[in-house]
Amino acid sequence: MFSGSILVGVANILRIAFCIEVYLEKDFVPDHKKVYKQEAQNYQRLIAREDYQENLLPAIREIVDLEYQDVIDLGSGTGRLACLLAPVAKSIFAFDLFPNMLGVAASRLKKQGSSNWLAAASDHRQVPLNADSADLVISGWSFCYLVVWEEQNWVASLEAGLQEINRLLRDEGTIIIIETLGTGVESPEPPEKLQEYFQYLERKGFQRVWLRTDYKFQDREEAVELARFFFGEEMLDKIGNEPQPVLPECTGIWWKRKS
């Protein structure tokens, strides 16, 4: 005698569950720490599409002469900077918190024929190298996590990271920190959660330049898949309508010399 009520109740539960699922998907915000731990290959698929204009290496070369430089790449990830710099630098030491990411970086470095590198897991604040090991310490899209993942204690965390860089650098060496200044925008609109961090760097004497490092995808299907994977649903409206869609990206480069 209760079967009708039970069926109605089950239907309502399923309807509520569906609405919750749709709501969560709409407001889905990717967990970047989980991405770095478990999705290194998909992350590399995305990164391979960034900076199709090839603006990044010339911008770095405007700051520092890469020839004969011993380079430490902090937060190397899947090797975006390590692979870019290895052909011109004397040596590359690639460090990242996540071994899966470094595995992809190592495979890419081997594939491109580079042999002047070493890779190891490490926190930015405790790098397993002697003092005065490098002419250039560079960190791309990674140092910000000392702020984001240490939200309650970000100043101390960031200061510890900068002190470690200072220990690693030789006299007159260069620090370069690269971060996003906005995805889906054509001129800088820094993420709100990073603005205090950027101001802190500039108070510490860092100079800043910015450039475009737009993503260009093979087709719309790939653009939607990869943008949703890393940036979430809100970024899908920012993808262009070209046959090979473009997603604008503004990138900041902060740099200073060790005095």
C-alpha cells in the first residue's frame, strides 16, 4: 500500500541528486593539488597549448643571458621551463613537489635530446643543493602556491622560499618568478587572491614585465575539455570561436639580481 509513496519519494530524491550534480558541475573549481598529484599527463596536454606565439623565451632572454648559466627550476612541473631552457643553458636542476609531474618532465627532456639536467622532488623552501649553486633560479606558475596553500601563514612561507633562493644563487645571480596575470583576458587582470603576493614581490625590489602567452587548441572539443579540466566551467565562455580556438592568457615576469 505504500509502493506509490515510495516511488514518488525515490523520484524526488533522484531529482534532487540530479540538481545538485548540475549545480556542482556548473560551479566546479578544479583542485590543482589533485591535478598535480594525479593528472600530470592531462596537465601537460594543456601546457603544450600555451604560448603559441612563442613570446616567453625571448622575454626571459631580455632579462638574463642564458648561455653558460647553471639554472635551478623550482616547481618545474612537467618541464615547461626546463625544456625551454635546457638547449641554451649550461645545466638545469629541475625540482617539483610532485614526482608524477617530474616524471613527465624527465621524459620530455630525454625525448628532446637534452642531457644537461637532473630532476628531484623538493619543496621550494628546502632544496637539496649546496649554497651558491646557480646563476639563475627561475620558478614558473608555482611560487604562488606558497601563498595559496599556506593562506594563514603566507608571508612567512613566501619569505622562507625567497631566502632559499638567495642561498642557492651566486653573487650577481638572477631570480625570475613567472605567474599568471589573468586567464581569458587580453590585458592584465591579476587574480584577486594573488594581488597581495604580487605587491609583496614589488616591495622586495622585483621589477615586472608582462606579455601574452595565449593558448591555442586543435579544435573546440579539445579547448573545452582542457579549459574545463584546469580552469573550471567559468572559463569556457572566454574561449574564442576560431577553428583552432584561442584562450587569452596574460603572464607576468618578476625579476631581480642578487646583490
